[in-house]
Amino acid sequence: MMMMTLDDLLAQHTQHGKPYLEFLRLNALSMGMYRLPAGSIDSQHPHAEDEVYYVTAGRAQIRVGSADYPVAPGSIVYVPAQVSHGFHSITEDLTLLVFFAPAESAGFT
């Protein structure tokens, strides 16, 4: 059993000092927090796993394949494995919870 709050994760992320902080890893699932400041560039590459983003703060666009979608607090985005994707036009600091299934294997970039 594991329990934490969003405030706990934000504090851990700040101490970590990198855009992505993994906070849960099991064989079938991994989870992390990903933060991108306004105006930054998301340099992700397609992942080998299915992925779900939950936006907790900020505003941006996400390109999935060749389509763009707006995201804001409360948005949930599913990205199938091996599909090109990335956030852009980040107008407000973006904070995301990221879920990988099965657990992410290649390292989040």
C-alpha cells in the first residue's frame, strides 16, 4: 500500500530538480510527475508502453500523431504505445501525472 498527496509529490519533484520524477514502479504500471515550464520544449520520444496523462495544472497543446489538442487542469490524454506525441505551446507551467502500462522501460525523456 502506498499513499501520498499531490503536495507531497510537488515537494519531492522540486527536490529532484528534473522534469520527470517517477514515484511508483510495479511490473504492470509505473507513475510519475512531469513538469514543464511555460514556453519550454517537450523533447519526448514515443514510448514502448501505453501512457495516460492527467493534467493537474497549466495550459498547453499536445500533439498526438498528427493532431493537436488543448489541455488544461482536469484533461486526461491517452497515448497508445509507439505513437509520436509531445506538449507544445505551453502558456502556463504544466504539471502532469503520468501513468505507464506496463511499467515504463526506456526511461522518460
